Amino acid sequence: MFQFVQPKLTVPARPGSQGKPLHAPAQLTPGKTYVFGSTHIDVGGCSYYRILFISQLLSQIYDNTLFSDARILFNSKDLFPILSSFRLQRACSVRDVEWFSKFLLAAKEIYRFPVVYEIDDILVKDDIPVYNCFRDIFKEGKESIPVYMNGSDAVTVTCPQLADYYSGKFGIPREKFRVVPNYLPRYFFDSYDETVVLSRIRSQKKRKKRICFSCGMSHFDMFRTGEGDDFSGILDWIVENRRRHQFVFHGGFPPDLEPYQDDFERIPVGPFLDYPRIRRSIRADLYIQPLRHSPFNECKSPIKLLESWAEGTPAFVQDIGNYMQVAPKACFDTPDKLDRMIGDLFADPDAQFRLIRDNYTRMNAYWLDNHLDEWLEVMLFPNGR
């Protein structure tokens, strides 16, 4: 009979007092108002991680920061004269190049605000895996993206690999890129509760382990190209173990598993603002994120680890890129190794609890709340007003 070690974790206090910081960042001059403009592409994770969470948190904390976010490119003659900077997210169509070149850059020359181009993925069709069902959306990326990058004062990306890719692909000077990782806003993702964690671990001996694959359709060969996908390496393992564990698919579902669909639990994708609640309702004992080795996946941020750690649930991920850099012990390369890792995780409840607690402690380095100065440096780069 195992005994749990009494929790000794001291959860750091959330920053600020009554929504205000204890000290203003050096980049902001007291008494001066800063207006930041941006575009965002949708109401999903990409826009929230790279634009909306940042503007929402900064505007809530600092009285002298104002944000104007738009889902479409806009023409505002009243806004441009007062802008401190403008961020352009994931623009990759030829259609908007004229707006960018003749309107935004013209306004930038007149009013002297920096333009920052934001991109968090490889959006060039030729370098996106064939199985990715969104591949054709980015057929103009090769032509348009270098225009946006060359015309901007800086380019923000999520990891060094992505900066290296675009610098090499389009001959953009490497020093133009600013690497700002994906950080999680505490107000949205922090749902860690040791009582819930302990209760979940205690119940594991009496039931099947709930193992969740939480990811979208782009990870599966939805069009049956025959090229394989992110799940190809562990597909047979999933079939072999479908009655040993309770596998839960949140978001997408592999077409090759349709013959066995009654053996799996399926949770449809929902609104992004409901994402953490849906994940908590799954009551997962473990998350798994396989990824096929490719330049596209090597440029992914370790977001699946961070989301799980903030929730208080272990995660095992592919031995690739930033996942290996952040948590090599959580990475697998073969189905056999994954199976051993799962066995070891559930064989020792005390070790599982310590792992979950230690992972949550590591989140102190990944909360967006602790990196606002980093984003302000980007927004005021190089000569923001």
C-alpha cells in the first residue's frame, strides 16, 4: 500500500495587486499612453496565444496601454497617427500584399511606428506535410510571406528553429527575428488542484486509465493520401491496446481507426474559450502527442506539454524539436518505449504525484504573466513611440 507524500508546494502569488503591477516596466513611461494595433486571423488558439491573450493581459494590468485588435486588415486614418506599433499576424495571402505595401507601410513611413510580423508555423505549402488537411490554404505563402517579412521592422516567431527556417528559406537576415515562446496566461490555464490530482491517482487502480489525444484534424490523414500522418507510428499500438486503456480523442479522430470507433471515446472540438474546461471534464490520466519527424513539426512549440502541466496531468510527447529540449524524459521514439513509459507512470503513484507537482512548479517559467516585459520589448521595437 503506497502512501502519498504531503504536498509542500507553495503556489506563487499571482502578479499584481488588485489587477495592477507592483512596479511599472522600464519600457513604459509613466503618464504616457501607448496604443498598440494588431490583426488576428481567427478566434482559435493561434490568435489567442500570439495576440489576444497578450493584449488582454497587458491592458488589464497597465492603465496606460490601449489595444486595437482586428480580425481583418483595416484602414483607420484616425488610428495610425497615435500607434506605438502594429503587429501583423500570419498574413500569407497575395490578396493583402497591396494593402500591406501601399497602405500600412505608407502609414508607417509617415507616422514612424514599427511594424512587427508575427508567424508561429511553417506556412509554405511545399514544406507542410501532405497529410495536413489545411495545406492548400497556404499555397500563396511562398510568394507573399517574404514581402511581409522584408517590409516589417521585426519578425516574431515561437522558437529558434522557425527563425532559422524562414531566414534560410527567404534570405531574411537572422537578426531580424525575435524569438518569443508561447506562454500560457495564468488566468485562463491555471487549473492545478492537488486535491483533484490525488483523488484521480487514488482511483486509478480500480479502473482503466484514461489516455487522451487532444489535437486537431491537421494531425490526421483526413484525405487518405497514403503518406501516413502524425499517428502512423503508434496506430497499431493504439489498436492493440484499445481495450486495455480507455483512449479518448479530443478534437480530431484518425480515419484508420474508424473500424474500431466503438472502442474509443470521442470529444468534439469546441470553442477555444471553452478549451480548458473541456479538457478538465475529460478527466485524463495522461495526454499523448505523437508527431511525425519533419521540418514542419520540428518548428512546433512545446505547447502540449505546457497545457497539460498547467492542468495537473502528465503528458508524453514525440522525441522531436522543442519537446526534447524542454522535457526529454517525457519523450518517446517508439511504441515500445511509450508503452514502458506508461507502465512506469502508473506503477508508482507516489512518483506520478511528484512528477505532476514538479511539472506544475516548472510552469513558473512559462506563465505569460511573468513575460510581459518581453512582449513590450517586441511591441516597442525598434523605435516605438
